[in-house]
Amino acid sequence: MKMVMPLLASVLAVSACVTASVCDAAKKAKPKPLPTYKTSFDCATPQASAEKLVCHDPQLARMDLELNRLYLLALSDDHSVPRPNKVEIDQRFWIESRNQCGGGTQAKACIVRSYAERAFQLRQGSAIARTKDPSRLTEGPLAYRCAGFNALVAATFFTVEPGVVFLKWANTSVTLNQVPDNSGTRYTGKDYKGSYSFWQLGDDVFFQIPGSGQMSCAAEPVG
């Protein structure tokens, strides 16, 4: 009996040591909570997977704040097209559409496109939304005439990190993301048709669409 107690104590000590090591390892392996960024809605109670993604992504959060700024400006514009009451209705439908992006692997690209397209719509329809506010993160729509291309290309820029440009011509549109480039500002992207590129080098602009060579473009006068 005298030998049992020391042996039991040793077993318990080893067990406690192993348990503590496992617990310490589990604590170290536990992922840190994602940072939460300021948005136009309450990130304490996001209602959809897309909103949760916006709350924890710095690029999307900045796009959200900028879009809300444009929306409020359009609401204050009695001459907006469509009129402010329709802008409000459209915004509710847009939120529902954005939330359909969900939270899967392709969700972020879907959300980026949703914000970029809506920014284009709000800026196109409201002169007040296009005012030169120093805090703005968007520019455009700017019109470009490209050599050998019949349609004007409208470009709306999001100066977030990384940058985004929404391009629209005829019945086609595409959202491109900024990529590192040592000479100028380059945006690239792809859809089911193939790859696209939009490159700004000083005053020179080049545009490439699937099945076409690189086209040289010139800015058209605005308004």
C-alpha cells in the first residue's frame, strides 16, 4: 500500500502534464477572430453570408461605405435618373441581389462586381453623386473611344486596395481587378468568353477583349 500512493501520484502528474500540453497546443491552434471593419450596416448582427464577408474584408468594407455615400447623394438629387423614390426602391433590390452572392469560394468576386455595377448606376444617374468630394473612392463613368471598336466604353473606377474598374459597352459589361504593374495601372479579369485587360499608362489607355488584339483608346469629353 505504501508503494501505491507514490505510483498513483506519478501517473496523475504525467496525465496532468499531457493534458496541459494538449490544452496549450489547442489554444495555440485556435484561429484568431477575423478583424471587423466599418460598414454602412451593423456588423454585430449581419443578416446574410455576403454581409459577413463584407464586414471582415477591408476592400469590400470600403466599397460598401463608398456605395452608401453615393446612394445618399443620389437620394438628395431631385434630378437623378431614376428619381429619388425609385433610387430607394432599386437600392433595396440591389441589397437583396448582393446578398445572393452568398459566402462560397466565388462570393467575393460576385460581391465586388455587385458594388462596382451599382456604383456605375448611381454615378451615371446623379450629377450630385459625381461631385468632386475629397473623400470619394469612385470616379466616372468616363467614356473611351477605342480604335477598331464601334461602341463607346464607359469606365467607373473604385480606388480601393486592390483597385477595381467596371467597364460597360453596348449590352456587355465586365468587372476587372487591379494587378501589380511596374508601368501604369493595369486591370485584368475573365468571364466565360475569355480574358480582358484595361491598361492606363499616363494619358494612354489600352483595352483588350477575348478574341481581339490590344486596342488603343482615347478619352471622350464628358458632359
